[in-house]
Amino acid sequence: FFTFFGLDAIHSRRHEHIKVAAVGNPGLHFATWAGGIPGMSSVMTHMMEKKMENFDIPSIPEFIELISDTGAGLYACQASVDLFGLEKDDFIEQVDDIITVGDFYEMAQGGHIIFT
């Protein structure tokens, strides 16, 4: 279930071009002022891609494909889709549907929900 900026991971034109946010990203442990330096986001993205490659972690498109291949459902959040003016055609083919949070909880009842 993809919401807000997580929609980029399933957006057909964006999922192969996701950048690491260098400003305001608490996971980086990086000075906020340094994140504002032009090109820093590209540098951080390149570094993260190299680290992922070194640890044999799949890219986002590969990861989405692996998830889909297991039979897991991929859904976009209706509220986020509406907020950003998106439609089903904006997403990769693996996205099953656009659903509400309530629909998601109903579908997932009794199953494991993982928040990342």
C-alpha cells in the first residue's frame, strides 16, 4: 500500500529515477545545510545506489517486480492519488488498484501488514 511520496516507487515515469532527499532526511545523519548544496541529492543517490549494489540489494524496480512475482498485491492510496492528481494509468502495470486506507485494512485483516 503506497502513500504520498511512496507513490514514486510505483509511478511509471518516476520509479526508475528516485533520488535520495539530502535535506531533512533523518536517516542520513547529514547536516541539513549541506543537503542544500547543488547536486548533493545526486551525489547521495549515487552513493546509496553503490551501497545497495555492494550488499546485493535490488533496485526499486527490481524489488517491486520481486514483490509482484510473489503474488503480493500492490495498491496505491486513493487519498494520495487524488491529492497529487494521479490516475491508474500513471502507475506501473504491477499495481493492482487504487484503494482507500479502509479498504486496505479490510483486505489485510488477519494477514501481516508491514510498514516501512
